[in-house]
Amino acid sequence: MKLRPRALLWIAIGAYGAGFGALSILRYRAYNTGRFDLGNMSQAVWATAHGHPLAVTNLQGEQVSRLGSHVDPILVAFAPLWWIWPSPSMLVTAQAVAIALGALPVFWLARKRLGSERAALGFALAYLLYPAVQWLTLNEFHPVALACPLLLFAFWYLDEDRLAAFAAFAVLAALTKEEIPLVIAGMGLWYAVSRRNWLVGGAIAAIGVVLTAISVEVILPHFNSGASSRFYERYGALGSSPGEILKTLFTHPGRLAEAAFDHEGIHYLLDLLVPLLLLALAAPLVLVAALPELGLNLLSATHTQSSIHHHYTAGLIPPLVVATVLGAARVTRDRPNLRVPLAMAAVGAMVVANFVLGAVPFWRDLPEGQSYQAYASHVSNHDRITDRALRLIPDDAVVSATNSLGSHLSGRRRFLSFPYIRDAQWVAADETQPGYADRWDPLATATDLAALRRNRSWRLVFSDDGVLVFKRTASKT
């Protein structure tokens, strides 16, 4: 029996959600996730499920609101799911399923614009095979990753002039991170120009800008003791506030261009655009929606922002994919018979891109002779020893742990990152994995663990294969 494109689409969505959900869980079980960032999200969801909305422990050991770091209140929606499946595995699985469902609006849009279900299936499969999408799925769990499918649904409904449905998905997307409303603002500009509906499009654009301004200038400072977001430090060379960065844009544009289009920035752009066969460039108006996120990533001094391996692509993927579909429609306007072959070429390009850039090429060797994901998702004997060690720690105890153990222990009221101990009753450390401070001082964790061994207020209750668990034996002085 020959399957119709829609049936094949649902099979692909199901396979992606199941496959990447399982791979994400294995990465968690293999301790290839950490306090930063899966543990942070797990604690916020755990706290919400236990009556403390979005409460987390910061690096200094203070109880604060998650909204002081990022405006992503959509995390609250996961509290009911935590009651059913109280595990970080639930978060990474939900993320994989949500991103997989983003193929639906891609299919609908391509079917409408290209007039072919076969071509639409090709572009939907290209979305699922896009290396940036796969890396986004496997990059632990971040609320902003949900913006990817939500923005795709929002764009579809906007293209259909179904403004109520668009507004619902746009609002949900805006709740995933503070800069996402700027992407929605870009969608409003596209709508205003393409539909000649200046009132509605302008209103969408204005609301998007206002929402981001409120998040950045009101909500973040309110939950951060009046201070601006620490993430401005990533743009220190250009200014310490949005206003200063905008001033630099007009007074020293060359400085911004130099920061954005260095070797790393060009490589980042190629990784995003080439797998899409550069078709997105044929629909430049849609790409206006990508500019805010692209600018934030290219201008940042934090290298992870200009890499497709991290969650910073979440707001970029939807406009790039939409522009690719519209670009394909434009370049085949006079030759519709080329639409299916072009869609198949897009799938082929994604297969090649997966070989070079993808998140799941089991053939990519590591120095140890193992492929990347085979290594990252392999639950080793060391991991089973770690499981046994962490079972010693009560669920309600205050604990301090090294980063790799953080996602497994942060589902509690208070959780500290070692070497910060403060009122911790337990300390867990994996000497084979780097600690939080090791990114600045490689000897920090080793030095602090040596001091803890000598401290008579602490007793070593577990030691095996580099995994250590200490219990406080005396009152904190």
C-alpha cells in the first residue's frame, strides 16, 4: 500500500519525537547534562510544582526567581507534567516532541505555497533533518527551544490571516524568552508589507518591541534586585545596555560589522544557510524576523551563541525555514514542475549536512575511537556507580554538587553548585568531570575536595571510581 505524504509526515514526526526523546533521556542518564542548564530548569519546574513558582537557587546560594535571569514563564506550564512524571527526562522528552511537531506548519505552508503535498513533505523532512534543529533538540532543555515550533505555528496562522490563532501561538512563544517578541515584531513587519495591512502588521511589530522592552527594562531588573541582566556583559565591547549598543550601531557601525562578521560569524552563517540551499535569501523580507536574534548571536563575545550546537538558534530557525519555503516558491514561480525536485534536493542537502554538521552522525570519531552520540548516550559502569552514590542523598536535603551531577540532584528546594557549600548537608562530586569553577581554574574542584576531606565537619560516605559523597557531621560554624 502506497502511503500518502500526510501519513509519511506523521510517521516522520513520530520517529523524530521518539528517537530524539530517547536519545535525550540516554544523554541525561549518561550524565551528559548538568546543572547548567537542565538542572536550572528542573529546579524551577520542581519548585513551581511544589508551590514556589519559578524559585531557584543561584550560584551564590540565594533563593531567587528564575525571572531574574530570563523571562521564560512558560516553565510554569510544565508543573502539572512534573506531578505525573517527576524527572528531568520529562522535560527533554517534551522538548523533542514539541520540536518534532514544528514539521506540521512547515508542511502546511509548503503545501499552500508550492501546491504539492510531495514537495511539502520534502521541506517538512528537511526541517526535521536540519542540523540546527537536531542540535537544538539535544542541547539539554531550554524553554526558548519551544519558541521554534510555536513561531512556526504562529507564522502559518499569520499567513492564513487567522489572527486569533496567530496571537495565541505568538503569546506562547513570547513566554519562552525575553527577545523572542522581537522575532514576532519582524513577522509583523513581513505581514504589513506583504499584505499591505499596515495597521495590523504595525500593531504586531509594535507590541513585539514593547514586550521585549518590558521584559528587559522592567521584569528582569525587578527580579534581579534592580540590576540589569548580567548577560549584557557579553556585549561589553559595544555597550553595557541596549541603548549604548544602539548608539554604537549609529556612531561606530564598523565596530559592529567587525564583531559580527569575523571568521566565527561567517562560519555560523554558512552553517545556517548552506544546508537550506541558500533558498532563504530569495525571501529577504521574511528574514527581517531573524535579524534581532542573529544580531544578538553574532555580536556576543560568548562563543556558544555563534554555534548551531546550542539553543541560541531557537528564534532563528523559524524565519529561516519559512523563508526557505517562500524562497522555493519564488524561484520556481515560472517552473512549477521543478518544485518536487527542489524539495528532494533540499532533503538531500540535509542528509549531506548531517554528515558534516549533524548532531547524530554515529560515524564521527572521537579521540577515544567512539562516535560522538554513541559516547554521549552510553550509560557506562561509571554512570551506574554514580546512580548508586546519589541514591544516598535524601530528596529533601540541601546538597552541593559538581555540574555533571546537577541535573540529577536539582529537583529540590535548595541546590548549590560546588565549591559553594553554605548550608548544604550533603556534597556530591565527580572527580572525572569538570566542576563549574573549572572553566576558569582547572584545579578549583580538586583543591576544594582535598580541603573537604580534611574538614572534620564532613564525613566521606561514598568513594568509588572518582565519585564522592560527603555528609555533614557537625553544625555549620
